[in-house]
Amino acid sequence: MSRPHGLFAWHDLLTTDVEKAKAFFTATLDWTYENYDLAGEPYFVIRSGDEMVGGLGTLNQGYLAGPQSYWLGFVEVNDIDRRFAIAVEHGASVIRGPHDVPGIGRLCVLSDPTGAIIGWMQGL
């Protein structure tokens, strides 16, 4: 699943209504969903054809506080722990440090010095 360093590799939709979002994207983009066990909360791997393109879950699983649904893009990086440390040295704020997600890879979420939120991942 790993993609080349520096490319967007995954997108998460954290939403107020998982079933409504699934129905919308199935109808409009022909996406399908694969159930993924994530600590008792509903979460689904999004597939476009045979390719995994992201995930869909509840706001409870999200990285940001607030009542509104949002998308979060993840960029593939090599050596995530080292790159995360460099990002912090260069002014990034930590939202969630590097952590493992079984079957997906190692992820972190930060905000760049301008305040924009981004995820990084080192996929399997």
C-alpha cells in the first residue's frame, strides 16, 4: 500500500453521519467500503475499484475537535519518526505523534507553521 515519498496517499473523512456519507459517495463515485475494527467505533476503508484510497469514520475517531465533518489528507513519508522530529524543529505543532495503525501503517498528524492541518503516513 505504500506510495512514493511526498505524494498524498490516504484521505480520511471524519463525519457526523457515516451512513449518509457512505450512501452519497457510493452513488456519486462508486466507492465501496470494507469494515475495519477500530476500538468499537464504526470505521470503513474506502475502496475505488481494488485500490484502498482512504477511510471513513465518526468524528469521535478524528484528530480535530469540533462539530463539523471534515477530510484529512495524509502524505506518504519515508522514516516517519525522523521526518516528524524535523517538522517539529521547523515549527510544526503536534496534534498526534507517530503511532501504528494495524494493517495501514504508521501515522502522525501535525499543523504546519501556518496552522494548516496535515497527516503523514508511512504505509505498509
